[in-house]
Amino acid sequence: MEIRDLCKRQRYAFPDFTGCLSFQPGQGKEYNVFHNPSGSPDDVFTRFQLLADAHIHITRENCRAMLDHMDSLGIDRALLMAFDEESAEVNFDLAREHPQRFLADCNVSSTPFGRLESRLYSYKERGAAGLGEFMVNRRIDDPYIRRVFAICQELELPVTFHMSPEAGYSYGIVDDAGLPLLEDALRRFPRLILIGHSQSFWIEFSADVPHEREGRNSWGCGPVAREGRVFQLMDEYENLWCDLSAGSGSCAIMRDHDRGLDFIHRFSDRLLFATDMTGPDMVFPLHDYLADCLAEGELSQAEADRIFHGNFERLFGKIQRPEQ
Ligand SMILES: [Zn+2]
């Protein structure tokens, strides 16, 4: 199956597939399936002692199927993303029912400004691992967004965000090209861990960023001529992390083999393996790509360990292989 077709199957993770295939690396190899952990003895999964997914969406209805899917992919533990307060409640239920497998992120979307503090405190008390994915469709310097960031900083709740290029255009917190508002937030809230995700964030992997909203809301593709703002912000702000999920994250890493590896070498202590899967029919090609980089000596074991579970454990606590 062509990677194009697989991408189309990923309804949510790859919602705006534009036909750009340039992230498919050379050698004619397709990175389109996870290796089966019960496969051959030299399967790459044997090199990953543990595998954590820092961005997944699961409902009550598909929980059993998703657990089976996680088993087949070798994912030991997953951080459940919430779209809003309602799905945060589902996350808490699922994490309580499957404490070995899930951690729950909370979220706020409709909580009034004056109740943000009490709401987030109660989420923290109930065991929220973080907040995400945060997608209130306002500019990052909006008082509501800043209030959420300030409280999450105090509560030590890492925030995974989805970014939009424009209010009212697509969901997500809003920044301009070049990410000036994100930089302001990183400076303003130095103890808040912000985890970057989505197209409008990863498009800034390369310096030649389109400025119109459609371009900013797409995956990047093709060689990276010069390092973009994502490199600069990761260099300057220790509180910026990235999840590698979805087409946007995997495309950034895979669109230019050398630049992607350079990014990983420089920032492997703040990168989180993640998929953004929403259903058991989804696959995520970046896993195999990184596994092959490891097998070919382009990625060190220590780097792989950090990305696949170590950084996750540093943020969210120790994990262990679930009992079957
Ligand atoms: Zn998501």
C-alpha cells in the first residue's frame, strides 16, 4: 500500500493530506506500519524496552479495541488527550479503569475565566498528568490563554497545544508566522512546559514558511534549506518540548533526513514519541523510520530510549511493561 493511501486512512492524524510525499525517504522504502512486537527475534521492538505514546485519543466505545491495538504496536503506556471538559472526564474514567496503561490529560474549553483556577486545581487533585490538547481558538496573548498557562505553571501541569494560524479558521491556540506569541509565552512562563504539536507549529521547522493561513496549516515538505523557528525556540527555551505525533510531527522529522536527525541529536532530551491515533485502524510511520535510524547507527540507543520512553517518564512518572 502506498504511504499516500495510509495517510488518507489516518482521518484525524492526517486531516489535510495534500499529496506531498517528499517525507518518504529515499531508498524506495515505505515507512507505513509498526513492526509486530511478537514477530521475529530481531524485530526492532526488542530494542525498545518500553514504549510510551504521549498523544492518543481514546473513547469509552473504542477503548478495548485501542488497548488491543496498543498491544499489537508494543505501546505500553499512553497519555490520553482531551478535546474539552467532557472528554477529560472520559480520560479520568479510563485512567482509573486501566491505571497501568493510561494517564489522563485534562482540558478547559468552556470553563469561565473566573473558574479556571478552581477547575484546574481540582483536575490536578484528581490526578491529571497535564493539560491537552489545548486548542481554545484565541491568540496566545489573550488573557484566557495566559491565565491557563499561569495556573498550569503553578500546578506543574505540562501543556500540549494544537496551534491554529488564525482565529476562526481552524481549531487551536493562535500564533502568527514566526511564532512570536509562543516565544513570549515561553519567556513569560519559564517553569511551564509547553509541548508543541500540529501543523502551524511544525511548519516552522524550516525557515521558508508560507505566510498564508492554508500554507501554515499544512505539513511542511521538501528539504529544509535553513533551520526554522522551531530549532531556534528549542535552542533558547528549555521549557519547550515537542511531541512527534501526526503527519505534522513525522513530516518535520522525515522531510529532510539530515536535518531531522540533527534536530533529534540536539534535542533528544525534550522530544516525545507520540501518534495522535484516534482509532484502531491507524498506523504511524515515524516509529519504523526512527527504528531504522537506530538499526543503522544514525540514532544512538540513548537517544532512542529518551524519545520512546525516558522523556515521558521524566515528565509523567515511571512506567513498566503492563502484565498481559
Ligand atoms: Zn490530538
